[in-house]
Amino acid sequence: MTKIKVIIPAFNEEESIPLVIKDIPSTVDEVIVVSNNSTDNTEVNAKKAGATVLVEQRKGYGYACLKGMDYIAEQNEKPDIVVFLDGDYSDYPEELTKIVQPIIEDNIDFVVGARTKTLREEGSMTKPQIFGNWLATSLMKLFFRSTFTDLGPFRAIKYEKLLNLKMEDKTYGWTVEMQLKALKQKLSYREIPVNYRNRIGVSKVSGTIKGAIFAGVKILTWIFKYSFK
């Protein structure tokens, strides 16, 4: 039986986090919500919904993901697959089954949920997000002959391969770092088209000019760092 654990970084997602947890398939062994210094009822609501709740006081998407990984590393029984998804209910958690399917059935190392235009709800991605995704994936195609089309947060990876990536980004560069390192280490990968809807609440990254600019800079920094290594 394939053992799957889910890591959900969450900052002030009290309304959405119970919905996310409820829709995760029962085949998942453990849902780990990492509260990224939330000041609302995110932690209480996540616990009530049945998740393991961790607290990471240092602000940053990567910090939260790394906290979840540290927790898993301390467990005696390790998972076969780790899935990452956001806590704002923009992803469709029930699609986890099709995200992990290529790993289970075809022995693929890494799967990214691609937020294709035809499956995106209108307004669910901002213009800076769409442009940033296009630029990042175009550069990956140019430098690494990649076939990635998105930096989608909904993704699954074999646990042993995740450890080998030695992830380090603490903030907005987490997703692109993972994809770049997967390319550099020649992991087998696949994109699966996924549905995407307008999030509950206001985005902490794409919803602000400062956040969008910072995320863009981090993404480009990682790409050029690995392109000229």
C-alpha cells in the first residue's frame, strides 16, 4: 500500500483550511498543516478537521514546507510520496488521486498539477502570475529543454527524491527551486492538468504588488543560478 503524506502551508486560512482537509482523499495517511505564524483560527480549525498542525513562526512559504519535511523526517515510518498543496482552496484537493497516479502506476518521480487556461476559473490567477509562470517555464525550456508549463503549487514527489533535492528556499522560490533541481538531477516528471478556482480570502503574494515583485525576483534568481552552474 502506497503511503502518502500531504503538507499544506497556511497563513491565516481559517475559512478555507477545513474545506481543503475535508476534500483530501481518504487514501492519504496524514495531512500536515503548517501554520506560518497565523493570527486567526487556522490552527484550531485545521485540528478540528483532523489534520496534524505544526507552527512555523518564520514567515515564508519555503519555511513552512521545510517545517513539514522536518516533521516527517523524525517519524519512524516514512511515506512513499509527499504531496504539497495550498491552504486557500484554490486547488481541488480531490484531484490528488490523479496527481499521484503517475508515480504509483508509471514510476514517475515528480508530478506537477498544471493550471491550464481551459481549467482555470476566470480571475483565479492574476496577470503577474500568468506572466511569471510563462517567463519561468520559457526560460526552463530554453536552458534545460524542459516541458514544464506551470509552477503550480499542487504537486507530488517520491519522498526519497524530495530528500535528494536538498530543498533550501525559504520564501517564494520554493516551487521553481524544486522544478529546477528535478531537471538538474534528471528526475522523471510529468504535468497533469488540474482545475483551479478563485481562492478564499486575499492572496499574500500575488494579491500585493510587493509580493508579486518579490516572487518574480526569487524565481528569476533561481533560474539564472542553475542555468549558469
